[in-house]
Amino acid sequence: MASISTELIHHPYTPPDSFAAPQPGVFKASTVIFPNVAAMREREWKDKSGYTYGLHGTPTSFILEERLCALEGGTQCLLAPSGLAAIAIVSLGLLHTGDELLIPDNAYGPNKTLSEGELRHWGITTLYYNPMDPADLAAKISDKTRLVWLEAAGSVTLEFPDLPALVRVCKSRGVTNALDNTWGAGLAFQPFDLLPGSGETLGVDISVHALTKYPSGGGDVLMGSIITRDAGLHMRLKLAHMRLGIGVGVNDVEFVLRSLPSIALRYQAHDATARKLAHWALQQPEFVQVLHPALPNSPGHAHWKTLCARGVDDVAAAGPGNAAGLFSVLIDPRHTSAQVDAFCDALKLFKIGYSWGGPMSLVVPYELAEMRTTWPAWLAKGTLVRFSAGLESAADLQADLQQALQKLHS
Ligand SMILES: *Cc1c(COP(=O)(O)O)cnc(C)c1O
């Protein structure tokens, strides 16, 4: 070889074929080499039969896609650089000028902002429906409706909809539905088989998951997935994904692959802690309402039980069934918003910050009136504070909440 640069680039050594470690290799690429021009022309990028370009996948990203399909019970998966990007690909891929989009009033806020800030300029109209009333969804579907977003439980307020009923409305009207399944994470219920063993096969069309939360589990990766069980629907989304140039970094894929085997254990731990704290919160006079779908008085509890605690008769404290690590409280309106802020500031283990799913507990006070078209009748008046239970000890977290409550009275 003429120069060291050329020699280093074209060095002939190749490692032995079968490196038998249990963990998948981390394959990163933009370019993928073809043996000849004919092979380049023949290679198909649209399925997993070969590799064409890093943006279309590497062995490492294909493995994550397949494992996420296993987690959620789907057959095709697309990866996006955040949960919000995954939401955006679904809406952008399926909607055109003149179409209508339906979003639940309690949806993840940035899904609404995307619709109002971007889709509106392209002549796509968004309507909001009451997720606790399938008849309201039915009434708002028109012949222009092309997509219905679903979410269970609702963001921040955690009311649990009758998801099978909402899906049935969409199916009966021939409208594609997409579930934001970040809360359920493929563990609380099966999005593509909502009522297993019931004799009725009922599932969502699309499941979007913010992998940023439980699949990452570390609070250090942003990623999203779009899972389907329909090759045609997948291809429409895949074309939008490709045309927009959406891809994910393989180092981030590696992190999610490393965390995925412990997701069920972590989910159970977050769940058990959140239930203990939610039960404790019920006893505190400062909290006029506690929102957690496994609490009998929380809105939609019966729907949660049907979906997430199937076959379980007695859903006791920290008992059977599955729920994530989130709960919200409404703080008695006698306390000023400055006092509520002081309560949040006084927390030592619960840190103030967005997102959830990592080891650290988090807290966010919300201005709910600005987030909803109407204040739901079942929701008490007061300031809403949402907690996300991390993996710390439940007793330590409870003591932290207890000490911070003093600030509400000072
Ligand atoms: C966090 C979250 C998202 C967005 O995920 P990012 O990766 O932060 O963009 C979407 N939906 C729900 C319900 C979420 O909690």
C-alpha cells in the first residue's frame, strides 16, 4: 500500500466469524458496502432482508425493533429519536390537507402542540374528545376523520378510559387509531390484544411508545417507537419515516437494548412504590383528591381493572394488576400556589423535572386549566401536582413527602 492512510482504511484483517457473547454487537454505519453494482441495485431497503444504508437500519437497530415487537405484541417497528418524534411521524405519515384528527382532551401536551403549531398550517384540523365518553368520540368522528389518538391512562390526570370501547368506535367507523402506550409500556396490558381470553380479538392499529421512559430506564436516552401489526399501515409510516430522514443513534439503541431485559422488574418496582405512596396520600387532609388508576375512587378505575388486572377479583393496596409509577394529587385550594411551589421546592428526594421512568423520583406542579378545554366534572378544584416514583425506597419517599407537607402550612 502506498500510504499509511490507505493501508489503515483497507487493512485486510477480519475478526473470526462467531463471537459468541450473549449481548448483541453495536453496529454503526452510514455507508454499507455492496459486493458489486448488481447487488446494490437489487438490495431492498424496505424490509429486513438486507442492509442498504445506516439510516435504514443496522443489525443492532433491527434487534431492538424485533424485541420491542415482542414486548408490545406487534409485528413491525420503527424507531424515532424521541417519543414526540414517533408521535409526529404517525400524524405526518397518515394525514393530508383537509383531514381531521381527533385527540383526547387529556393527551400528552406536546401532541396537542404539534397539531396546533404545525399540522394546522397544512390544513389539518384537530378536534378534542372526552376520553371518558366513547359517545363523544363517536359524535366527533366525521367523514374527514383520518386518525384518532388514544392514551391510557391520561397524561397528568391519569383517568383511565374504556379503551376497548374507544377502539370499537374507531373500528366501526373505519378510522385508524394510534395509542400512546408509554404508560402501559407493553406490560400493563397488550395493546394489540386488549381482551385476551374474552373471545373477542380487539387491538389498536398503532402503538407509540416513548422509549425514553421505562425501556431506557436510565433517564439518559431519548427515543421512541412506532409498532404495528399491519404490513400496509407499517409501510405508509415507514415511507414517511424514510422521506423525513428519521434515524436513531446506535449508541442510544445499545442503551435501550441493555435496559430492556429488566423492564418488567423495574416497572413492578415503580408500580409498587407509587401505589404505597398513593394510598398514603389518600390519608393526607391537604390532598383533596388522589389520582391513580388502581385506587377504587380514581376515575376510570373499573376500566383499568378490566384491562390491567384481568381475572383479578380483589385489587388490594399494592396488589395485583399493573400500573405505572405515576400518581397525581390535587392540593386543597385553600393553599396558595406559592405554598404549593414551596412544597415542591422542599422535597429532597423528588426532584423537580419533566419525564419519568428513570431511577430518580420526580415531581411537577401543573397549571391544568391551561391544558384542557374543560375542567372535568370529576376533578376536584385545586392545584395538581404529579409525582413519578423512582426506584428509591418507598419509606424514604414517604418521609420526604411528609416533611415537605409542612411548607403548605407556613
Ligand atoms: C414522555 C412522553 C412522550 C414523549 O417522549 P419524549 O421521548 O420525551 O419525546 C410521549 N407520550 C407520553 C405519554 C410521554 O409520557
